[in-house]
Amino acid sequence: MTELLTAAQMRAIEQAAIASGEVTGLELMERAGQGVVDAIFAEWPELAPVEVPDQGPAPGPPEFSGQDEERSRHRAVVLCGPGNNGGDGFVVARLLKERGWEVEVFLYGDPEKLPPDAKVNCERWGELGEVYLLDMPHPSTAQIAVAEKSTRVTQGDPGPALIIDAIFGTGLTRPITDLDRLLEECQLGGQADDTYYARPPHVVAVDIASGLCADSGRILGQSAGMAIFPHLTIAFHRAKRGHYLSDGAGFGHAFAVVDIGLDRTLSRNRAVLAQLHQVSRSGSALRQHIVFSLSDFSAQNPMLLKRFGHKYSHGHALILSGGVGKGGAARLAARGALRIGVGAVTVGCPPAALVENAAQLNAIMLRSLKDADMLNAALEDKRINALCLGPGLGTGTRETALLGAALDGGEEPRPAVLDADALTLLAQDEGLFAKLHGRCILTPHAGEFARLFPDIAEKLNAPATKGPAYSKVDATREAAKRAGCVVLFKGPDTVIADPSGRCSISASVYERAAPWLATAGSGDVLAGFITGLLARGFAPMTAAETGAWLHTECALGFGPGLIAEDLPEELPKVLRALDV
């Protein structure tokens, strides 16, 4: 499990490390630049210098292979900004130059006004090559043309192999409208009517793509042209929230975090470390489940693995279904709950739908639930310890009464997952919403979230005009506090929060991207996974986090062509891998 930092937290960590005397800002900048170069060569080994063993002086003139000649023509364009992110860019430029690359450097800003460490590295680069200036705040057409000569090429010219975006890093708090043309040029790969790339460049973002808010992942400004879309983003020390949220989650094809030695530095200074823990607490640091190894996940969730007991010791989940022709979603949820290890699952449906469900269910039990009175009678069975309402349920008078009965639940209401139609009912009825309790989990997608929390959604969907921008994390935390229960806000950047402010991001991006989850019924299976975990005794927040993580694991294990019915059937393979 990895901690995601805000921009403020990262600044505090760097400042504390420097104040401790264990490291200087220049040393951190050098490590960052070296980390970028190493990550680039790891991502694209064909760009790495050829290591030739020293065999003494050659008897005649050197000979070069075609591969060596190709490598010798590697070019990089490094775009540096007016802050320390630009300083990192100057280090990258120097290190590439030292490895035989042709490097062109463009500075957006005044070299005399650079921060001290960035200025030192600008001067170091100046000993090796030219710094082309782009005036602030509005580069002239002529100056942009100078930059474009490196990003746009004529027919047959291979063009630069790399474009390094070191313009703005995690400290950006304003839209960069004055650079929109240059950013668009990089974003489009320099293509124009009369030019094209023989070899499109790899675009690399240093720490975060310029134009993104590091805390929210949102583009600052109203145009997607106001940010660079990288092929690789390289963060320092820890990932930031914006790498896994909103636009930031969908920007890059690849993502890497490089170690710049801050953990080692800070571990030697306990006073500084204690101070940073306090900063982290005040900043409500996130935990996210994107980098779990299977062994770590198994160790933290031993209840996933059945070791002893009988079926009811592993819980009994009740999934409420809609009427005739409306039971598919509930059956998917029930299958998900059963596969995740709950001991018994019952689908409760109107009497007319019993035959239809019986024809398609075997290990899953059935119960006739005509109305709320029959649900109350069913809940007298204390072995039923988790409920799922919503998938295919319906939104009529019967369903409103069923949801009310499920939420009442006496002195100790059952844990309940509320999805789909149940969320619509909650949005329509303030009385039902008021009955939510701390053992509920709401699982809305963006449309359902907007119906449940219209004012919060309005803030989230408003243009991000300055940073730190209002984020999906902020929205989910606010929603969970208002509802008094866990909220799992679905999407590729799924965010999960509880009323206390604890929050996780379970993002299906980068190496965990699973776009085939966008298929009918996959959310119903997720609801079933979480319900099954609740029935097995997981706390609501942990059940939501674990269910979301396993949901993506199943999709990754199956791959393209996935339909919702495949997700529960893929789960045994995932769970077997956890039994280490």
C-alpha cells in the first residue's frame, strides 16, 4: 500500500530534509534528473547508450554499425520552466548530452530569476549548449517558431526521440493559457498539414504533466490543450494524488516513481520525521491500493482465505431482486458474493420471479419477498448478516418500502451495500437518506453521485481555475461525511471514503488499466463482492477497498473480451494466488 502526497506535503518533506543538513537542494535535483534519465532508458531500452567494453586502442579507424549510427542521431528537446521543475530539466539535458545525445533546451522564463538551485543547473547546462528563451508571460510567434523547429519536422527527418516536459511541476496553481500553442504542439506530436514525424517522439513529464493540478489531477483551465499528454510520467519520492485522479489518471501510458533518497535521509532524523507525520495527518494523506503485491494483500486480508468453520461462519448475504425480467443484475451480484467466499447467499424476489430465478441459480438460495413485511420476517434470521439492494431492484412503492425496512433494521441494522436503483430512491426521498447508518456502503457512478449530492457534484464539475483544485477525493469525503457512511465513487479513478475522512484511491490506470470493465453488469458484480466481504466480517471501509481491488484484479486476469459474468469466475484464480 502506497501513500499519495499532496503538493504541500511533498514540499514539506523536501524542506525538512534540506533543513536537517543531510542533503542539499542541489543534490536532490541531481538525483531527480538522474532518476528521470534512468527511468527513460528503463522504459525504452533502445534509447540507452550502447555499453562497449574497453579493449584498448583499435588497430585502425573506428567502425560503426547501423545501430550505433542510429543511436548517435538521438535528439531530445527539453522544455524547462521558471521553477525547480525547470532545474530538474536542466539536469536531464546535461546528463543526456553527456551520453552523446543532441539536446536542445528551451526556457520559459528569465534565467536571472530562477530559484538558486535551478539557476546553478541552468548555468551548468550553459557550459554545454544554448538556452533558447521563451519570454513570459506571452512568447512571441517568432519564439514559438524556434521551439517548433524542434518539435516539427519535414518528411524523412526522424525528429527528436524525446520531448522532456519540465515546464511546471507539482507547484502549479494557475492555468497556463500563455503556453497553449506550445503545449498543443507537443501534445499533437508536431504534426501539421505539410509535416509529419517519421518517428514520433516519446513525451516525458518530469514529476507531473505541465498543466495538471497535482492534488486533483484536473487540468487547470477549460481547454485540454492547456496541458501536455505524456507517454511517461516520472514522479519523485512518492506519487501525488493527481497522478491517479481525473485527467491525471488518464494522461499517461506509463508511470514511474524514482527514489531520490528522502526516506534514507529522513530516517536518520527522528525529529524531522515526527514533524512530517504531523504534516501528513493534518493533510489527510491518502492510502491507495494500486501497488499491492499479492503477498502483501494476502497478509493484510487473511479473512479472504477460508481456514475453518462451516458455511454460516462465513456469513449469509441477502440480495434483493427486481421482478420478472429484472433479475439479471441481482443474480450477478449474488454470484459475486458467493465466489468471494460468503457461506450462503439468498436472492429475495417477488413471487412471480421465483421460477425465472430458480431456472438460473443452483448454489444460490431463493426466497419470496413480496413486500417490506416479508423482508422484516426474513431478517428475523440473525444468520443473515449483510444485504445488497439496488441492482435491478426497481424504484416503485414496493422497493421504497423494502429499502426503508432494510435501513431500519432494529437496534443493530445489517451492513448493506446500496447500488443502482437504491441510490435513485435515496436521491428522491430525504426520509430514506436520513436513515443511512455507518454500516452502509453507497456505490455511485458519476451520474448517480450527481443525483445524490448535486451541490457537491456541481463543485467537482466546475472548471478548475486555480490549484489546488476541488478533487474527486474532496467530493467523496464530503459525500461520506454527509451520508454518515462509506461512499465508493466509481470510475477508472475510484475513490472510497468514510465519514471520518479516511480515504483510498483504487485506480485502474497505468499498468492496472482495465478498460474492459466498462461493460454492463460489472458494477453489479462489484456490489456482490463487497456484500460478500461484509457478510464475512469485513468492516465497511475495508470491504469496499478490498472489493474494488479484487474487481480490477479479476478484469486484468481475464483481459479483453470480458463480460460481467466472467468476473466472478475469474475470482478463484485471483484468490488462489493470494494463498501464499
